[in-house]
Amino acid sequence: MARQPRLILPKQPHHILQRANDPQLIFRADEDYAQFLVWLKEAARFYQVAIHAYALLPTHLHLLATPPDEDSLAAMMQKIGRLYVPWYNARYARAGGLFEGRFRTAVVDTDRHFLMCSRFIELAPTRAGQAMEPGQYAWSSYPHHAGLRPDPVITDHALFWALGNTPFQREAAYTDLIQQGIAPDELALIASSVQKGQPLGTQAFKTALEQKTGRRILPAKRGRPVRKPELPAA
């Protein structure tokens, strides 16, 4: 059975997950993370993709990004792979692929789930045991949003700007959100949506997507179909 095309909506945020081929590592040293970010910034600018949040971990990476059209996310990820994988293979005297097939993605509802998804991504290093606090981890966008250092990879979303009238207010409000953490049911919801390629949003958001795209997004109703009554013979 052919794979269903990814659901990519122009000018809508998407949560992207890319994993390594088991049991490979994508990043082994600081230089690997730094070089990947160089190419991420270049590819994002080339294809006009806005990167709102990211977290790079040894075996996988998360991005929260808004593409201008249906093709730019895939083009950006392919460009990074064509640059990074040969560089990584030469650096570590290895051959073959590095990533686990195609990347996974989920359209994100900006009204209710954008900031939740951003927090999910920037808290990933602490969940993975890579740092005790998100600000201690160098390879995510949290230091940018917390005002610890500017990050040229990041294009802040309007919802981040809406957190305050000044940089200090925005950074303080976002830091407070991070400190609140994410509830277990929210963690499960976000993880499931990107793994399955299902939109992350409310019922109304998903219904609107079905109408807009003509694709089934909501689960089909269970039970046997109702039989129409038979008409009497003429």
C-alpha cells in the first residue's frame, strides 16, 4: 500500500521529528551540533521556512517550523541531509544513511497548541536526561526564548511576541511557561500526533482541516452502518 502523502499546510506551523537509524547517533560531539545548525539556518533561509523552536539530541531532533508552501519543508530537510550526512560520514569514517527514513510531521493549531508544542520541544533535553534545566542545554532554542543569548536560527512566532510588550516581558512569561512544565496527557498527545502524522489541535481545528483538504483526519465512527429501510415492492 502506498504511503499517504504528508499533510503540509502553507503558512501553518508544523512539528517535525527526525530520528536516527537505530542504533546510530546523529550527533556525537559539539562540532556536530554546531555544523548541523549552520546548515539548518542556511536551508531554512533558502526555502523561506521560519524556524520557531528546535531541540537537537543525540538520536533525534525536533523542529517547530512554518513553511511558505507545500514543498519547502521536505526540500529543506533534504538539503540538510545532503550536506550533513556526507560530512558526518567523512568525519567518523562511516558509510550509509544516518536518518530513519523520511521525517515525521504534524500540523499544529496555533490557537491552542503552538506554545504547548514549543515547550514540548525545548523541554525534550531534560526529559532525555541531557540536562537538569533547559537553560543548561546548548543545542535547543530555549536559551533564545529565555533571553540567555540570541539565536540566528530562530524566527519568533507572533504568539511569542504576544507574551509581552518588551523582550524582558516576553522572556519572563515564556520562562514561566517552561517552569510550569507539560502535563502527562499533553506529552502523550504531542508525541502521538507527530508519530502518526496527525494534526495537533482541537476537534474544531481538525474538522476545519478535513473540509479544507478533503482528507480524513478525524477517526471514523465505530459501529455498523445504519441500513436504509427497504421500500415496498411496486
